[in-house]
Amino acid sequence: MKFEYDRHEIERALFFLSNALQSSGHNTKPVLLHSIQVAEMLWDRGYSQDAVIAAILHDVVEDTDITIDDIEQSFGNQAALYVDVLTVSDAQDITQSFAHTVELGDEALAIRAADLIQNSYYYHLASTGMQKQIRDKFVYFMELSSELLDESLASELSKAYKQNVETLSPRI
């Protein structure tokens, strides 16, 4: 299903992210570019406007002083739900986060998959110890979501694994 997008809302989400990063951003990764690339993967596949907005904002709570309440007030409940499930807190492990993503459904899974795909281009920069954790996390998500993701994203995820993750430091 192809959705019609209110380009002003998409632009507003981009400005929201840009302003948050400028005022309180604390991640050295190119969050703005990464977020645009994640959102573009969903936009190109016809996901809902809420999913595209959540894809733009998926890292904003982790990387700035923005809260889920701020997102809900600015972009509504559905976008806030997606961002919340995609935000991994220190108290929550990644398997719990992935399980909650599955519970929330197809669009949340699609955002998570697009995020992993786009992040995979930077995984080689991680320490050797982190690379094993990253590979394990990636494999776990692929196994969990393989039957649930749309075919094109599942294919992209598999391709990213083969090109960027499988070749990380040898298994310990």
C-alpha cells in the first residue's frame, strides 16, 4: 500500500531532529544523515507517514535531551510509540527491545531493520569486542524477523549482513 505524505510534516520532523541535535546532540555518528537514510528506506517502500516520521526521529531520544512525551506532543501517539520501542535504554537489553518491536508490528520492524542496515556501514569502526556483540545482535534480529519483514527489507538486511557484518572480527 502506498501512502500519501504531507511533505510539510516530514520536513517538520527533519527540522525537529536537526534542532534537537544542534541544541543537545551528543553522538559522534552522523545522526541526521543516518536518520534520513533510514526514513528514505521506508518512504521508498510506501510505509505510513507515522513510520517515516518515526524513522527520522528513531535516535532522537537516545542522542539528545528530547523525550518520548516531546515526540508525542509534536507528532502524535503512533510516531511516539514507534520511537519509544526503538529506543534502547540502559535498563533494557536488546533482546527485550527486539521482542517489543515484534509486538508493535510490521512498521516498527521495518524501522528497526532499516536502522540496522544503515548502521551496518559503520560496524567495522567498532572495537573487536563490540563487533562480536553487533554481529550477534544482527543475527538475532534476522532470525526473529525473517518471516515477519517485507521481502525487500528482508533481502536488504541479508545483503547488509553479508557485506558488512559477516566479515567483522572472527567469532570468539
